[in-house]
Amino acid sequence: MSVEFSNVTKRFGDNTVLDHLDFSVKPGKHVTLIGPSGSGKTTILRMLMTLTEPDEGTITVDGERLFPASERQVRAVRRKIGMVFQQFNLFPNMSVLRNIAEAPVTVLGLSKDEAEARARELLELVGLADKCDARPSRLSGGQQQRVAIARALAMRPQVLLLDEVTSALDPELVAGVLDLLRDIARSTDITMLCVTHEMNFARDISDQVLMFDAGRIVESGSPEKIFNDPEQERTREFLGAVL
Amino acid sequence: MNWDWDAVRDFMPLFLDGLAVTLQALALGSLISFTLGLVWALLMRTPTRWVRWPVGIVTEFVRDTPLLVQLFFLFYVLPEWGLTLSAMATGVVAIGLHYSTYTMQVYRAGIEAVPAGQWEAATALNLPRARTWRAVILPQAVRRVVPALGNYVIAMLKDTPMLMAITVLEMLGRARLFSQQHFQFTEPLTVIGVAFVVISSLASLLLRTLERRLVR
């Protein structure tokens, strides 16, 4: 499924977080967005998930325009997109299993048994088969994030948005989550848009890396090019600071 | 001052009648105020101001006028408009309505305290709005507000003697009746004082248990 941003601008007050942005993602590609904090990377994911609207420009998903769009259109687009958040955002009032099975039942119309069977399979995949009945608050941050990934995958999205998914984790829990995402990137044909500060991870999974600064794309290219031989001074500076 | 156990015994039948009325008024008043307060809180979140404005004005008006005035109004004015309720029903409606304007604020705070990330996760999963409210937001909001609602149960309990004003005789009303007939004040008033403490404590205990259940 393809995603296209054309001339997109987003401001918060006087602060322009995205400045006439153009870019597109081809189906099945893994694109990583890097750059300093506040450079608008997360805003891009949030706009795709319809959590915030652009001030100018158009965003299309599979040729369908997102803003403005009817409620039905928006729902149809959302159905193809899954998102994993920095703070996990699991539902604390539900068991792990129900966190995953809730939307497949109420949105996709699966039976409770089907949805729970699918949820159990996914928990197996993320290595938490024994945590079905636990409340999210009983899990470590890394485990919660793996549940959140399972929850997003349960909707069988064609695009997966990963918003700094390891930033809130204790350092020793980061590897487990990243390994899981590497597996998913390798073994599925899901389109991925990923905002991360984990450069090794970005190098491993990406087909394309976009370097952002001050609401613009400074440079884009293959991970080999961006990490080994960046053209722009700003990219070198940023990578020098984080690597 | 002499304490007369016989007076206590003689007061018992009247007291039990009064207790039944108090508990009934408290239970129904709580039920109405908890339900109606939630309805107000949800209506105040609808996008159309043609809903929010009238709800805001009515609830503000009810909150800013004394319960006693509302009791009299419902008791004496409603029948003139052709709506006649029993005194007890009138009292319960007045208490429930009055306190719903407080519980509404409690619910509002509880709803606002649910992190934005919960709404965002629900959106990302494409959950319908009604389902988001029912399965995600309200369970979390209600859990947060149980202690605050508990305070209003106790406040409501202590307002039930006002029902006397519209001829409903709850505990204090019966104590007063007994005192006037027997010229004994100490015993009946002490008995109902203790009863108020016991009911408050039991209500608190009940709500704390509920809170623990919900928090888990």
C-alpha cells in the first residue's frame, strides 16, 4: 500500500513543524525517519493515523485522500494502518488478551473465539503466551510494548507506524523489542514507517532513510548511503552526535 | 441529665420507619445522581453547542440554588403544572437532581484524567466512538471517581432531613415527632445521631470495597 505526502505543512502556533513536505512510500517498503527531536517526524505518523490534521497539502493512502474525507473514508484508511506508540497506550482496564482481541471483534467483526485464537497466536509470536490473563500494569515496559505490537498486528494492517517505540524503555529491554520488529520486517510484507533513534536498527530494517531537520527532509537514501556516506553536513553532524 | 433506656425502646418503631425512609431516599438519590450526573457530563462533551449550552445553564442553575428551595418548588409548583408525585418521589428526584450537578463535575474530571494516549490508541485501532467510551474511557474514568462519589453519598445522607420540609418523615422527622409526644429529646436525637454515623461508615466501607475491586 502506498503513502503519499504532497506539499504538507503543519504548524503548532508559530512553530512550523512540517514545512511543505513531499515524500512517498511504496508498498512493502520500510522507511525510517531520523533527525533531531522536534523535527516533525512523529507528526507525520500522527497525521497518517488521523490523530492530527495538516494545515496545508494533501495526504493520500492508496490513492485515497485523507483530509478532508468522509468519516467512512477515514475509517477505511485507518483500517489499513496500525500504530505502535512510544508510551504503549495499552488499555489498563483490560487483560492482555482482550487488549489484542477487542478491536478484531468490534471493528473487523470476528467472533470472540476467532479473535482470541488470533490474539494467542500473536502473543506466541511476541513471546508472551503465558501473559494472556495478566493486566498490562503487571508487565515490564518491554513486555507491554510487545503486547502493543501484537495488538497492532491483530488488525492485519498493511502499513505499520512505529513511533519511537523503544524510547520509553529501560535500556536492557530495548533489544528484545527491536529483535521482534526485525523479525516482523523480515517475515512480512507490511509497509513500515518508523521513527527511531536506534540507528543500528534503522540500518538493519530500512529500505530508505529520511533525514529530517526543522520540518524538512534534509537528505534521503539507502541506509548504506545515509549512514556511511551522507552528503549533507547536517546529516553528518546529527549522526556524529547520536552514533 | 438522665438517660432513659425505656425511651430508646419506645422510640424504636418510629426510628425503624424513619431509617427505612432515610435509606430509601439515600439509595434512590444516589442512583439518580450517579446516573444523571454521567448523562450531564457526556452531554457536555457533545460537539454541538445547542446541547452543551442548555445543559450547562440548567445544571449551573440547579447547583447554585439551595436544595430546600428546589424541594419546595418541586413539591408545590409541579402539581400546579399538572404533575403530581408523591412527597417521597418528589424528595428523591430533588436530591438526585441536585447532587447530579455535583457528580457531573466529578465525572468530568475523571474523564479528563484519562490520558490522551488512550483515545489515540482507540483511534489507531479504529474502534467506533461509542465503543471507545464504553470499553476504554468510562471504565477508567469511573474507577478514578469512586472516592469522590463516596463523599457525595455522605453529603446526601446528611441532607435527607430536609425532606421533612415536604412532609416526608425520615429519621430526624420521626425523632422530632417522638420528642413532641413524649417530651424526651436526648434519647431519640442520640439514636439517630449514631445511626447517621453508622450509615456513613457503612457507605464508605462499601465504596472502598468497590474501589478496590475496580482498581485491581
